Amino acid sequence: MKSNFLVLFFCFISGAIFSQPFNDWNDEKIVVINDNENHEIMKMDGFFDSSWDKLPQIIFWKRIMKMSSDSCLVPKKHYFLSISL
């Protein structure tokens, strides 16, 4: 019984010691306030420095978000065809 307790205790202590520090992200936020709107944006320097913006998934979703409301994507064999009405 004591050995089980000690193992659990050391697992808990080692988890608390070696886990990542708690970060509430407040130091990473940029707050933009316009008239009646309040926007919180994360800092993106690391994102661009690591070239995450060049990944195919990011490019795809950026393209989706920038499409007009009367557009759609039609899947083809190896690419998507963009159609605007």
C-alpha cells in the first residue's frame, strides 16, 4: 500500500515539476479597439518566422476565407477548381 502511494506521489510531483509552465497567453495578445469593436489577436511573428504560412493547408484555408460569398470550390482529381457566380 505504501509503495503504491509513493509511486503515485512521485508521478504527481514529477508531472508538476516537468510539465510546461502555465501560460494564460495574455503576454502574446494584441488588442485592437475600434469604436464599438474589441478584437484580440495573437502575435504572429513565430508563425511567419517558422514559415507556417507556406504550408499547403494554410494556403488552402486562406484561399477559402478570402473567397466571395457567391463562390465555391469544386474538387477535381488533384486540385480544386474555383467557380464564381
